[in-house]
Amino acid sequence: MAGLPIVTTSTLKEQENIIAPDPDTRRKGVEALKRLVDINIALGSEVLAGVLCAAWRCHTGQPRTPQEWEWSVTAMREAARYARERSNLIIAIEIVNRFESHLINTAEDGIRYCRDAGENNVKLHLDTFHMLHEEDNAAETIRRCGTQWIGYFHVSESNRGIPGAGMVPWADVFEALLDVGYKGRMAIECFDPHFKVSNNRRCLWRRFADTGEEVAVRGLRNLQAIAREAEARRAAKK
């Protein structure tokens, strides 16, 4: 056993979309969220993360509506209360780019969503890939969210490849995480070249490594060096 803490990520299917006009579809979405909570509790997971505020990649072709927002918040509130009554599980809503969802694309909206849900176990799942697309400044976004709102963090490169080999301003990101005192879970999000279905859904056609193990080893090595650089920069400012 590796002894790693358990964290899961998931999403909702189209037939479970909690912002769908059909009330039966929304009800199935709430039931799906509760099943995910049950699964995470059974696994001993600390965090249930991912695109949970709506079905992934189900766009209406229009900006979100106040009604969609209310439907999602209402469903999430019910799921969060269900989780809170049974565990200390955190539900972390992933903030994704505009190509993957039309409901929440920025951390600012994510904070508003958490506040509207009104449950302290609803937090944000930040991802550097998505932040690079949608935020004005990734480091300042992290500082604005702070540990009050960040529940989980994906270190994902701009090209979805190995962290440290793209355009994400990693030293700035890590310095901001140190500044806010984030001590939560963090994971490299890159995709093994053999996961054809997953890669197809994300339009990933390049191979960044021969195996998932190579991605993990090289990515961790790069990130450890970047973290040391961020710590040195902070120390130099004092």
C-alpha cells in the first residue's frame, strides 16, 4: 500500500444534470450526488471533487441563467447536508473553462456559489489549467480564495502535459499557495496515453510520455524543484 490519502473526482452525466429544465433529471442528479457521497464515505475519502455543479460538457449555447444557478445551488445544498450529516467529507466544486461548462468558469463565481449553497463543506476545486484559461492572474486568484474556499487543488500544465514543461507560472502559483497556508490535498492532473476514451473527451491527441508512471515521476520532480524556488523567493522578500 502506498499510504496515500484518498480523494476522488467525478461529474454528473447528461441524464443527471442538476440544471436541466426537467425536474426528474434534476432529481436523478441529486440522487447521483448522494451516491457519490456514499461511495466516498465507504472509501474513507477526504474530498469529493470535480465538475459537480452541472453535467460536464452539457452546454445550452447561452450564458447561464438565474434559474440554472438556483437549481444547481439547491441541489448542491441538499447533497452537502446529506454529506455533513454522515461524515467530514468536503465537496469541492471544480472551476473549469468555458468549453467544459457554462455555469461556473471563475473562482469569483465559485466563491459566490459556495456562499449561496450556505454549507461549510462546499468548497472549490482549483485547477491551474483552467485558471490559465479563465482567470486574470492565477496567483492572485489563489490569494483571493485562500484556505477558506480552496478544498482541493490540481496541478495541471497549460498543455495538459507534464507540470513544469508548459506555460503555467508555477513559482507564482506555489508562492501564493504558501502565502495562504494551503495544506490540503494536491494532485497532478495529466492523462495516461493509454486512456483513449478519457483523452478523446478532452481532445488530447499528443503523447507527453510513454506511461502514466513517467508523467508522475517527472512531474513530481519538476514540482518539487519549483516549490523550493517558491520558498526561496518568499524568504528573500522577508
